[in-house]
Amino acid sequence: MNGALHVALVILFLVLSGEAQGRGALHVVSLNLCTDQLLILLANPEQVTGLTPLSRDCSNAVLCERAGNFPVIRPSAENLLARKPDLVLGESFTAETTLLAARSVGADVETFSPVNSLSEIPQQIGRMAGLLGVPERGEALIRAFNDRLSRLSVTTGDSAPVAAIYTANGYITGRDSLPDDVLRHAGFRNFMSLDGNGYTRAIPLEILIARHPDLLILDSSDSGVSLARSMLDNPALQRAFSGPHRLVMPASRWLCGLPQTLDALDALVTARRALEAGQ
């Protein structure tokens, strides 16, 4: 091989290697609903080897319709190994046996913690974009997110209206959670932050009605019939909270930390203005 040809081949190798690194992981499997949706937002379609079945469940996934464009796998060790991924994405509580199986075949494993505040969402977007080799795409999403957040967020004091997020089995969402932070940015105080330790727990219907928060937020995503949901449809609750004092909103909007979480913030800001207009 002559010297000129050798140099040309070395240069070609370096260029191709650089392009491969720039593309990030080539075969990615997600084992968690929230990493599913970050992948949908950021990945090139050919990079996605598998999402969880929950990604297509519209009661949980705000991007469920877009998930239909990607392959789905059951999150088991056997299915994972069959896909031969080079990057596996999970969450803090993903089954360790599945993650061990991924590592056993040389796949990189990255776990993402649940998002508990709006400020954490840009961090997760940036991290995912880096893993996928699309940092510019991540930066654009982050800029748009921060711009919209700054436009929507309001600052209020101790006189801010009180909101309660009422869920199946009578549980009310507490502090140190993403929905709690969204309430705060919308100018509400969380009902649970005014009571006891402030953490998520079940509250009897009678106490909720007696203490009467200014706004009751109900999840509209589960259309099935169950004892767990029956409390949300209680006639006494419907009489006590009506008009601007009631907001029906799918939990999928703030189940994961995504740019779409700001749709929940937008709806809450509108609800607060409606309360103020009714005073």
C-alpha cells in the first residue's frame, strides 16, 4: 500500500469514527415509560430498538400516538437480549435482573431518576440528547421549554388559592413531587402542604369537602369502572366542587418530566384566572 493511499484510509477511518460517535447509541431499548417518551422526542427513528408497551397507553403516555411509529417489546431479560441493544435505558426502580442481563452482553445501561420539579426537566432532556448524539436537538428543546416556563410561571404569596390533586382511592398528591411543583409555578398552594407532613396519602371524602380547597383537580385518563375510581365520581364531590372550582386533567401530562408537562401548567394558570374572575 502506497503512502498516499494509507493516509487517505486513515483519514476516512477517523471521519467515519467521528460520525459514529456523533450519532450516539445506534440500538437503544427503553425499559421505562418516561425514558420511552424522551426517546420519542429526541431519537432518530432508526436508533430505537424497543419501547415499553406503556408507551402506547394513552392513559399514561402523553406521546402515545407517536409511540405507534416505534417497535414495542415486553421489558424482560429474554426480550432485551434478543434485540442486542448497545444502550439500555431504565429508571431507578427498573428490575435489576434485566439491567444485569443488558450489562452481560456489553450494553451500556443508563438509569434516570423520577423528575420531582420542573427545573429537572431540562437536565434530563440534555442528558438523553447527549446519549443519543443529538445535543443540538436537546438544546433546542431546552430553550423552548425554558422560554415557555418563564412566560407561564407566576409568583404568589401566602394568600394564593389552594388546590388539591385528587386521585383513585382518595389519595391526594403531596409535596416534593412534580405535580406539586407545577401547582406552585401556577400560583397555587398544595392542599397537602397545609396539612400534617404534606406527603401523599388518602384523605376521607368528608374531610376534603369540609376543608374545601379552592380548586379540585381530577384525573380524566381512566375511563374504566372501579372501586378505586368511584370516589372521584361521588355526587357529593360533584356538588361541592363545580364550575371554576373543578378541573379535570389527565395525569399523563405530569406523570413524566417532559416539555408537555407545561401543558398542565398552562391549564392550571387558566384555572387560577377563572377563580380570580369569579371572586
